[in-house]
Amino acid sequence: MPLIPEEPHIHESAQGPRVTPATGRTAPTPRPVPGPRSTATPRPSVPGATAVKPAPPQRTPSSGGQPLAAVAETSPQPQIQLIPAPAEGALDAADETVDLLLDTGRAPGDVLVLTTGQPHPWAAHERSFGEAAYWAQHDAGDDVFYADVTAVERARSRPVVIVAVNGGGDDDAARTLPAALAKAGALLIVCGDPQRINSALGVAV
């Protein structure tokens, strides 16, 4: 059977019960353009954001699940979680997922975020400093790294890979998702339209 959508509580066990997705996701707000960032300035959750995002409510893993910080890194295959979102809301869902991962103990360098359509604002921002600086940040591996579909093959594996299916053609999704699964050491989280994602992954769980 195809992947069943889940809300972004991100338990890391395929044995836990599935959760029915909420239907009231609001439309995403326009994203501000990132301003200049020096190496001494910490990166906010969203480029150019000024408001402080409140901490998410404390979440309890479902029966059979594990806290996000306690991923079974030795699992032979990465677990897959689907977070349903329209194409225009996939980046917001990915950002919320990154926040939750970090809040529950994941190191920033453990997370790779890929997009199939428009690049994430942070990817565009970091690339504005030049390709050498952009890939040097990737190679340092000490922060969340954002890349688009064109960089999937070059990006290194990380424990957690998040894919925002935020546009592009079906071929882009079909190429990105299997490659992202190969890059994920423990967990692949896909944000987007469930039907399109299941078709692109071509897997049954």
C-alpha cells in the first residue's frame, strides 16, 4: 500500500500508529528576501525573519515510536515519513519540520533540505556569496544545508533528509525522491502532495 500522510510529529518508528492529517493548513505568508549575513551573525529559522517563533508544544512519541533525538542510526533502511502539503505550502512544512528536528535534539549538521521547485530562500541567499562559499558551507557540515534538485547528486549523505515537493515537473520529483532516499542515513521526510510523492517514490510500506 502507498505511504500514508502524517502530521509533522515526526516519530521515527515505522511501527507507530498513523495520524490523520489536519485539513486546515493556512496559506503560506510571502517570504522576505534574506539580508546580508556575516559569519558572526547566527542564522534565523527563516531568512530575513524578525519575529521570534514560539517554541512548539511538547510532543509525546506514539506507542512504539522513539524521540526524534534517539534515531536508530544502524537501521538498514531509512524510515520514510510523508507530511501532506500543497506545492505552495511545502517549504513552510519543511521549515516547521526543521524547527521540530532541532527542538527535539537533532544537530543542524544532521539535516539536508532539498527542493524540487523554487530554491529555498536560504539556498538562494547562500549561493549569492558564490558557489565556492556555498559548497564550503556544505562540506563543513555544521549547519542545515539547503539545495535544489540540481544539486542532489553532489550533496553528501546526512542522517535526515527533508524534501519539499514545491514545484517542478513530475520528472524532477521522480529523480529527486529516490536520490534523496539514498542520501538519508536514518530518516527521509517528504513534504508535498501525497499522490505525487507516492508515484515518484514507487515504494510500498
